[in-house]
Amino acid sequence: MTHNIAILGASGYTGAELVRIIATHPSFRIVALSADRKAGMDMSDVFPHLRHLDLPKLVKMDAIDFTNVDLVFAALPHGLSQALVKDLPDGVKVVDLGADFRLRDPAAYEKWYGAAHVATNLQKTAVYGLTEFYRDQIKNARLVAGTGCNAATVQFALRPLIAADVVDLDDIICDLKNGVSGAGRSLKETMLFTERATDVQGYAQGGKHRHLGEFDQEFSDLAGRPVTIQFTPHLVPVSRGILASCYLKGDAQAVYDVLNKTYANEPFIVVLPFGQQPGTGHVAGSNFCHIGVSADRISGRVLVTAALDNLCKGSSGQAVQNANLMLGEDETAGLMMAPVFP
Amino acid sequence: MTHNIAILGASGYTGAELVRIIATHPSFRIVALSADRKAGMDMSDVFPHLRHLDLPKLVKMDAIDFTNVDLVFAALPHGLSQALVKDLPDGVKVVDLGADFRLRDPAAYEKWYGAAHVATNLQKTAVYGLTEFYRDQIKNARLVAGTGCNAATVQFALRPLIAADVVDLDDIICDLKNGVSGAGRSLKETMLFTERATDVQGYAQGGKHRHLGEFDQEFSDLAGRPVTIQFTPHLVPVSRGILASCYLKGDAQAVYDVLNKTYANEPFIVVLPFGQQPGTGHVAGSNFCHIGVSADRISGRVLVTAALDNLCKGSSGQAVQNANLMLGEDETAGLMMAPVFP
Amino acid sequence: MTHNIAILGASGYTGAELVRIIATHPSFRIVALSADRKAGMDMSDVFPHLRHLDLPKLVKMDAIDFTNVDLVFAALPHGLSQALVKDLPDGVKVVDLGADFRLRDPAAYEKWYGAAHVATNLQKTAVYGLTEFYRDQIKNARLVAGTGCNAATVQFALRPLIAADVVDLDDIICDLKNGVSGAGRSLKETMLFTERATDVQGYAQGGKHRHLGEFDQEFSDLAGRPVTIQFTPHLVPVSRGILASCYLKGDAQAVYDVLNKTYANEPFIVVLPFGQQPGTGHVAGSNFCHIGVSADRISGRVLVTAALDNLCKGSSGQAVQNANLMLGEDETAGLMMAPVFP
Amino acid sequence: MTHNIAILGASGYTGAELVRIIATHPSFRIVALSADRKAGMDMSDVFPHLRHLDLPKLVKMDAIDFTNVDLVFAALPHGLSQALVKDLPDGVKVVDLGADFRLRDPAAYEKWYGAAHVATNLQKTAVYGLTEFYRDQIKNARLVAGTGCNAATVQFALRPLIAADVVDLDDIICDLKNGVSGAGRSLKETMLFTERATDVQGYAQGGKHRHLGEFDQEFSDLAGRPVTIQFTPHLVPVSRGILASCYLKGDAQAVYDVLNKTYANEPFIVVLPFGQQPGTGHVAGSNFCHIGVSADRISGRVLVTAALDNLCKGSSGQAVQNANLMLGEDETAGLMMAPVFP
């Protein structure tokens, strides 16, 4: 059965990544693509790498006839999905790749995003889109909130450990190395090639990054008490990829066993042999997440590292994985492409 | 129908790229992987990006039982395929990704590769693997010789023009910009990250590059008289991609029309709108080749540029495309993945 | 003797490069830095790599007291220098790094830059800043027009050959590979890290690039008759560097001898041994230009390649070299730093 | 006064970096360059970026007449300096850039380097080369042991804090991002361009890195009791640069004040305004180290980050700084070049 798909915000990188994935998806058909500033253009002019595809022209959002649409991917800047989703026909399912529906608590949303939520009723019904941990709710959801890409990476490393209570919840430090595409395609001086090509630098340090709202919500829920992690992302000169190095206190072997057992049957989460480290280059272009565990020379210290492609498993791949569940397809449909290396 | 596939030389980049492509191919099944120095290792230790796949262990070539194999991809260093192919059971089809069977004339082989060919009978039967131009012969071939990656790129730009006689055959200059993976995975000081990351430099200049043997053979055959092009490759700091800038004398619109018409129904060759330039980043990870045509301010001069991914369309993707034809499958099976950008 | 220096447009890359060079210059002292949008900021906030220096704050141009200034470097967007230089006190010398005074013919200026020149009297007095060929005029100039970075690279390769009449003037093809910093620090989607990091692509092809105005002027003057070259730049993912591959018709050894003799005593121009190729990585961060000559397998064809750092020898290094001459200092003062490799 | 300098191991990256720095040093003159495998070659063939310099040919070490030499820089693989330095004439001063004399305790040396030290008498006399903290001893030393590049970076961040006792000594976590040149120029598959260009990956995790020997020695000495830090380096795709992110427990403002005060008069150590992060791109090519301090949202947690160029301040720049002191020159002679950005 073919499902009709609309992508809102198709001129950004997560929009393009959705098109890339759907290009070889067995049952999704793109019927509408929206972009605001670039409405009227052909997708091939905005993204020449998609030129071989027969795609609808980019239009303004309000030019789309949603009666014909089974599922909408909303890859919009933060804040724009709230109003939009409210007005969609009831039968249209939505996977939101932005931040609008990630936080269940309106106060938390306002704290991290600086404005009151305008669709708080919808916010309550949204399911958090970390597929491996919300699979059953996602199957029945009308609205799924894609996670932050950093939030996904770190949660793959930490959720099983927090749930199993094998690490010290009060001393979790996550140091991330982030590919530049996480900043999107918008024009910022700091994202020019020349600024980034030979630079490695931390940013949003000390607790300013908005994905912390997701960590606080999810980890506290999971632990049944407040959990506050320390989290610092760093920009590194690759286009795709996040490597999360999580410094934990606990027994390395116990940590490894929990992760290994949790992910034994997961199609996309690969736990490496004990002591091996994942690399971003080994997951780029794919929906896989690689996880490594190493003991430290200091007894009781363990390093858990997770690598994924922020545009794919961290965003658009996750979105398709969720859409598959929502539309009754095989969860892995269209997503088994191997990473591109070198 | 499932076809049993063996890959010889699986520890190199073209070997890994074959595995990547076949991972989502609908009817190919890998039953054997060989590597010489790395025999005994798991593919996931040699190429961690393929860890999610269930693959046979790497073995020495002579440990493979070929009676069970439908088609062999030989991704071996130059010179090693000749002896091997001779000894394979007759029923096994072969796609050779190396240089051993590209040149039909033994004297030309010896000139460019510095040693006499040891399987000259086979050499005569090999079909040159530029799919778009040798499609019918490839369908019935037992042995197909994959083209050089530079040779493929330039031929996509020039063959239709030489055949249609719309450019001056005595004044063809091709300046190539080459991704580093073309040098393979072997250890050379000049291929270290530190040597290449900030450098752009020509090599094999002046007519020393072995792919010239292919150009001389193919273009002269096509023109019915000797054609000798000028060709200089340059290393640029990308892993994948070749951009060929071909400086030609002829009428730009006539050139464009010939290319446009020739490739109108080709699934993998995309001719851009007149005046647009292709980029290597827009074909990376895919089997597509983008071609652009521009007129110069000097009347009678035309620039034709072609971009493809050397590991995919220039080598392993081409090989699978040929194998599809040889095994009676749809030519595009397993090859429609969109380029990965950014 | 210390010379007081003002830099206009200090928030761009050529401005920063001037500061970098002058930081260890024995007799230049920076007394004023201007920036338009960033006026009021510290240079260390605009360019953190210059934080160790004690520099004046960025101000608007009209806040500078030029009576105190010996020489002005104008690193402004094209079109802004014309008006400015007119109004400077007569005693202030000017090195303009922009395009405003490169073309001596007002009609040529209007053709390439799309607007009439507003300081045509000054335009006549400006000396073209290719130091090695205009040394004597530069010494006595009040206003020197820095060359385009592409224009400098190609002229180093070709001027001696045109002057010596050893190549066919009607068949000169120059294929350039250009580092991204040539596009400056302004915000363009195509200059984002993600757009450039894995891409190689031609631009301004077919004769649209403004540096052609300089080639036409200089080569025609030199030859005493119109010379029109074919020139295509390509963006490659390095921050600094231009590699010009010039395809010429002539005798390779004669070409080599002319270049070798012309540059025998030049401190910054290095002619490599015959047959060797220069690399951009071997001149980055320096004021050197490396030139290589190779014969082609086709008799009568020769490849001349030149590599330099577009921000240094192609722009700010050249500017300091000229300023040294204008102020009576040693031409190499402050410019002998070795390239930074790797 | 001119000092005669010999560089042993000149065909590696730290050797080339010494030549780069000395090229503009006011009082150092290179009289001998050694290389083992590349003896007999010109330096310009091994490092084309140094072609403009008039340098001695590379020779085997035993072909050098040391009677003429004032100071030797030994940039040799670990283990080779011990035997060599023993046999040098007494009057020759030595700066060793390798690991042979970094550890004062022979047992520690054997633990980390896997072999007994063969010059234990000399080992006792060597001064640890972290200039800013061993300045007085270095002035009078005959033999100075250059620090590890990671060891230098982390010590600049931590030494003042350990000395001032403002952080918890039992909970120090250092996550490093390392440029690839730290691996040197030797041939390793993992250091090929293709392997590193799009990859970020940890290595030597869990306490295996040899620089831990230096940390244990220096921090324990400083604290007067055993201090054991947790330390994980990660390879990132830049040629030069180390960014150390140090996760500490202590008061952020107190930490900042200590660092600010300690480095107030240091010419090469720059403490950024509170809350700002250093970038490797802002120190590349220079002898500067930038340090940033940020408070975390969790009270009592502080992030201290330090960035330097591993080949310069982390190795060859440090070596020249020490040589300046040993030879009675100004400590900053030849080292004030500004970072190269972009």
C-alpha cells in the first residue's frame, strides 16, 4: 500500500534527507514539498543531488491540499509546527522533526524555548519519538515529536543504564563532538566553510543547550526522581555525525551487559565488542547507531560512547522509522542502507 | 531469484563499496569474501561501518568453493585477476574491477602496465564495462572488465561528442579533480590525512596516467582513427568524487544537444540545464553521473564537466550495474539510492 | 623607522591577514582599524586568533584621523574604495586590495563591474600591484591597486611566457582550483561548511569571472595585441590556496627556461625542478608562489602550474610587499615566514 | 650572536616545524639535519614547503660533526634519544622532543614505554620542558625533555588549579580532541586521508595513553600526593590542534581567577573572557595557548578548555622556547608569529 507524504520545510537539510530516504522507500510517495523563502523553485535547484528524482515543485505551506495526504513530516524551524499542526485535518498523521512537541510540560517548553506554547492541548497528545523506547505509543500516535539529534545520541547511551540503575545518576558528564549540519542551512558567519574547516570548539557550554530540556524530562521520568546531567557539545569539521562520550561512574562490565542485552534485538542499534570505540565515519549516511563501552584505569569509572548520523538516525531516519510504525509498515522499511565509508 | 556472489579483494575500498551496495540489493547474496593479508578477520573488524551485516569471514582466495558461486567481483590489485580468472569454473561469471582486462591489445597492456599479459585468450573475450555504451555485449558476457574511474568520467562527457563528430578530435584537454579514495587503502605517505587535508596538487601529469590506455583505445575505436587526449588529474581533499573539466573546441549548443539526446533515457546519467555545473558533492554515495555544458566567451569553445563518485558509478556501482545485466536482473536493481548530501 | 598603518575593512579575511602579517613586521604599526557593521567591537571578538595582540578598536571609517597615518590598506568590498581614496589627505599612501583601481580603462571597469567609475582621475594614477612586474612604478606610487588573487596566480605562470613569445597566445586555457576564503567572510548559502566540505565544483565558467578584465588588460598590453584567455575557477574544500593549471602550446623546455630565468632572483617565486608539480599545501600561510612545468605526451603541449595562498601572496602579502616598497623598506620585510605544513 | 643548530629526525612533522620556526628566528642557524630512511635527500624533496630555504642535505645521524653544534633538537621516535644523547660532546645542549626523558622515575618509564631506560643517569639530569613552569631550571639545563603535546595542553589548564587547590583532585576528567598530525608521518592505515576525513573517534581510551605517565608524575608532585586523572583523546579531522575539555569540580569563578592571575604576564598563554570557549583554529600555526572557563548549570561544576597547536606550542614551538632560554636569548625570539586563520 502506498502512503502519500508531504514534507514541510523541504529546503533545509532534514527535509532533503527525508527526500533522500524516501527516494528508495518501498511504499512512501511524496506528493507535496513546502518551503517558505524558496517556494516556486524546483527541488533540483535547491538541492542538485536530488535532480534525478521526479518531485513536486516547492510551494508555500498553505498551497498544499492536505486531504490527499496520509502523513506530514514537518521539518520546520522551532516554533512553527505548533500553529500548523492544529489546523491540519484530523486524519493526517504528523511526524514533527522540530522541537515544538518534545517537551510535555508547557513550563519546561517556555523555559527552554523562551515563549509560551500555543498548542498545549496537542502538546499533551504528542508521543516522544525515540522509537526504540516509545515504539508502542508511536504505533498509535497521530502526532510524534522527533527528538533532538544530541538528545537521541545520548539517550541511546544512557537510558538503559538509568533504567537498570547501574550508574551514579548524580555524576553524568556527556562531551559531544558534533558535525556541522546540525546547525542547519541557515546563514551564520560561524558556519561558513572557512570558519569551521580547521576549527574544533565547544559551544552552548555550561547548560545552555536546549536539548537539556529533553534530557531532564526523559531521564527524570525514567529514574523517578530528578536527574540533571552535564552536557557540552563541540563543533568538529565533519558535515554529518555526532559522537557522544559519556563519562559515568559504575561497573564497566555491568554497564556493558545492560546495553548489550537491551539492544540485542534492535535492528539499528549496534553494541560493539567491549573496549572498542565507535566512529562517526562508520555510521554516516545510515540509520545505525554504534555504541562502545570501555573501562577506565580508575576503578568504578566507565566510558560509554555513541555515534550516529545526526541528519539520519538523529533526525530524518528516525522520522521515517516512526512513520513506518504509524502507517503499519515494517519499521525498517527504506532504512537499511549501509553507511557510506569512506 | 537469488544470485550467489563472491567478492575477491574485499578489504579494499571498492570491495567494501560492493558490500555496501549489495547490502540492500534485492537478489544478490554474498557467499564469500576474500582478502589476502587480512584473511581470517571479520569484515566488521576491517570495515566497522559494515558491522550490522551478517557476512562471511574473510578468507584466502583459494579457500573459496566457486562451484556455489554465480558471479565473482574481482576487486584486486592490478595484475592479479589474469591468473585467477583463468582457473575459475566455466559457469562462473566475472566482473573485474581492476585493470587486467580493460585493454584489448596485449601490446597496449604491456605498454601501460609494464608486463606481458598472462591470459591473452581471456583478454580477447572480455567486454569493456562502460555499461551505457556496451550494454548488449555485457548482457551476454562471461567476463566484464570494469573501467578506470577517470576513464568512466571522461568517457561519459566525451563519447557522444566524438561519435557525433561535434568537437575537434585533435584538441581535447581534460583536467580532473580527484577524491583521495581513488588511491585505494594502501599505505603511501602522500595519502596520509596530514598530507592531503589542505593540499591540491596535480599528479601523473603529462601523459603518465594508465587510464590513458583506455582513452586511446576507446576514443580511437569510436572515431575510426587515432585520438590522443591531454589529461591531468589533481588530488583534492575529498574522499569520494571525480570532477572532469573537459576543454573542447566545438559549438556549445550542438554539444549540449548531442549529450542531452544521448542520455535522455539513461537512468543514471543526468544532463544539467545548459550553463549549470555539476558538483562532486551532488553525486557522492550514488550511481549517478551529472554532466554540465557551458559556452565560453571565446566563440567555438565549450566546457563539458562531468561528476561522479569514483567508488560507486566509477567502480563498484558500475560493477553491480553490469552484474545485473549479466544475471538477467533489472539494470538499476540495488542502485537507485540517492546521493548523500551534505 | 616606524610607519603608521590604517586598515580599512579589518573585519574581513584579507583585513585579518594584514594584521597577522603586520604582527611580526619590523617597522609597521597599526594605528587604526575600520569595519562598518562591526564598528565598536574589539578585533579579538571578530577574530579570536588575534587576541594576543594589542590592537585599536574597530571604528567606522570616518572616525579615523588620517593625518597621523602613513599608509592605508583598503580591504573593502568592490566599489567602496573609489570614493574613499579621493578624500584622503594627499600625503597618505594607499594600497587598495579591492578591485576599484585594477583596470586602467574606465570602459573596461564599467564592463566588468557594472557601474561607472567615480574616481577616473585617480584610476589613471594607480599602479597595478603585481610587485614582481611593476616594482619600479610601485616604489613611487601613491596609490597601488592590488591584483585579483586569481589574476596574480595566473600572471605568475604566464607573463614571462607571453613576454618571451614562447607560447601560442591564441590558445591559453587556465583551469583553477580555489580555496574557499577567496569568497570572503560574507554570508552566502553556497559557502556554508556543509555545502563546500565534500564538494568540488566549477563556477563563473565561460568567461564571467571579473578577473578576466585584468587578464585581458595585462596580457594584451604585454603582447602588444589582444590576448583572450579561457579561464575557469573551481571551488575545492580548502580554506586557503589557488592552484592554476595552465594548458599551453609551446615547447616545454623553452617554457621552463624562460620561467627559471625570469624568477632566478625573485625572493618569493620558486620554480620547481622540471616535471614537478606544486601543491597549495606547500605555500599556505606564506608569501611564496611555486611554479611547475611539465611536458605533455603530445608534442608541443606544456602544462604550467602555479600555487599560492590567495589571502597572502594573492592579496594581503602582496599588499605588504608593495607597502614595503612604497615606504622605502626592504621588499621582504615581515614576509619571510615559511609556509605552514601540514 | 648566532647559534648553530642541528635537528635530528628532520623528516618528521616536528622536525619540519622546527625548520619552519627557525626560518625566521633572529639568531638560530641550522647547520645539520638528520633523517634515517631519507638520508641523502634534499629537505625540499621531503618537505616541498621548505624549498625556498637554503638548508643542509639530510644525512644519517653519525655523519654529523657535533663539535660545531651549539644545540641539538632531537625529534626522534621514542627510544632513540637515550643512546644518542649519551654520546654527544658535553658542550652540546639538547632539547629532546621525544618521550625518552619526560619521566624521572625509571620504573614509570618502563611501565609506560615497555622497556628499561638505557641512560638513567642522564634521565635524572633532564629538566621537564613545560617552559612556563620550569623556566629557571631550563635556563641552566643541558638536557630538556619536551613534554607530550596532550600533556602540555592539559597541564596549562590544570596545573594552576591543582597548585591552588581549587578543584577536587579525585575527580578530574579530560576529554581531548586531537588533530591528526599528532600521529606523525609514519604509515598507518588508520591515518590515511580516507579513514580520517569524515570520522571522529576516541582512541587509547580508559587509561592506555602514554601521556598519562606525565600527568601522574607532574600532578602528584604538584599536589604532594597521588593524583590520577581520567583522560580520553579523540581524533578529529584537522591537521593541527588539540582542544582539551576538562570537567572539574570546584567554583568556576575561583578557577577563573587562579588561571587569570597565573598567566597574567605569560607571553603565550591567553585566558579568554569568562564564559568564552577557545578554538583550535584560533591558535593553529602559532605558539599560543588559549584557555576558557565556563560555569556549569550544576553548581560546583566547572569546564576548563585549552587549545593549542600540537606541532607548535605542543612540541616544536615549546622546544624553541626552551632553546631560547638555554642559549640566553629572549624567550619569545622567533615565536611571535600570529595564528593562521582561516
